[in-house]
Amino acid sequence: MATSPAPLVDDSITASGPRKKRAGSRPKGQKSVGLHILLAIASLYFLLPVWWLIVAGTKTTQGLFSGTGGPLWFDKDFALFDNISQLMTYNNGIYVQWLGNSFLYAIAGGVGATVLAVLAGYAFAKYRFRGRTVSFMVLLASVMVPATALVIPTYVLFNNLGLTNTIWAVILPSLLSPFGVYLMRVYIQDAIPDELLDAARVDGSGEIRTFATIALPLMRPAVVTVLLLSVVGGWNNYFLPLAMISDQTLLPVTVGLNTWQVQSNSATANQIVWNLVTSGSLISIIPLIIAFLLLQKYWQGGLSLGSLK
């Protein structure tokens, strides 16, 4: 005997009546729209100064102060290439030397700080030694100290050693990165299991070989992050070279452009310097943008690794 099909039941209707929505809940679409609006505002906030710098780098000195396009739009006279040409020849082309100094300070200090941070972070995370806890507490305390507060004591120390007004006065202090050590220690503690290192030691691998062949490849996302943070910090370093260096040929681009800005503010200065300051600042951020674009895949790999743990 054929049975009749079961009647369709509406899931929204229960024995106690129609199902009610939870009080205070919002539709998913409204939350998504609000989040997108918030991200758009944040993006505009961070990109607006970059856009202003791009626009200002294409203007003449007269266009910067009395141009027809306003501060956030291009002037009728597109002078970017003329500004770059003047920038490379002004004051015997010292801007090129400043740019080279910035590369030297950023790369030497960034690579050195990364190497020390990797070694110290690995030691704090995977070795037990006397004074380990106290040393790490001192390290955390040093993270809280502003770098600018240490410039004057550092200057006194380097002056007694006869190292002021040299490249070492900028490179050597940049080798210390307490935050980099802390970041590496936290990452290594979770990313590298102790059992993996113990298995390598049982197989006869020495400490250096274990570190180089097993631990170091697993640290790649954190290493790249610390490297980029250190390089960016060295590139943007301003107060330390300002206090340490008085020779114009040893200045980085950050301090060098400031000397031109001071000249532009003086009453007897040649006002053509203002367009060189803006175009020089625009060129100085290009290496950082390239570094971020080239290294972002390693950050994405690190985020994916963290999501699988």
C-alpha cells in the first residue's frame, strides 16, 4: 500500500511557534558594509600623505605654494623630470651620496641586527642557561625605552672612543634590536618543536648543523619580518645620525634633506630648494616600497603557517 509523502515542515516554525531572531543580532551584510567603510577610511588616512608627496614631487617651487591644482592635485606644469635632473646635480650631486649612505646604513645595520636577533632569540627559546629569565626581563625592559632617549648617552660613549663623525657611529648602535630578539624568541618557541631538535641530536647532528639545516629554514617568515623592520628602521633613522655626524658627505638622505629644508626656510636662501626636497623625499621612499612588494610573499607564508598550528 503506497504511503503519502511527508508534509514539508518549515524550519522556522517549531512547537512553540515561529522561531525568533536573537535579540541584538545584526544581519551579516550590515557588518560587512561597516567593516569595509572602516577599512576604506583607514586606507585613505594612510595613503593621503603618500599621494600628497607624489603630487608635490611633480611641482615647481612656485607650484607648491601658488599652484592651480591645489595641494592634492597636479599643477599645470609637470616638473618631475626637471626636479630629478636638478636633484642629481645640485650641490655637486650630494643627494646621490646621501642615498648611498642610507643604503649602507640600512643594509649593514639591518642585516647585522637580524643576525644577532636570530641567534639571541634561538638561544632564549631553546637553551636553558643561568640568568636566562633575568636577561630576558632586561631585554623586555629595554624595549620600553625610547631609542631617542639613548642617543645622548651613546654619543658620549662614542665620543670617548673617537668614533663620532664616522659610519660606525650609525651602524654599530643599529645592530641592537631588542624588539627583534623578542619577536624571534616568541616565534621560535612555537614554530620549532623541541622534539624535532632532539631527534636531530640523536641522529648525530651537531648544534650548529641542527640550527642551520633544521631550525633556520623554519624561521624564514620571522627572519624576513625582522630584517625588513630593521632595514626600514635604519633607512628612516634620523636623530642618531643627526647627533653623531657633522660631515655632510656622511649624512643619510633623511638628515641631508632636512639641511636643504633649513636652507629653504632661511631668508637669504634660494627658494628652488623646496622642489628638490619634495622630489628627493619621493625618490627616497621608492626602495622601501620595492622591498615591501618583494618580501610580502614570505609574510603570507608565515601567516599561513601560523594558521595551521
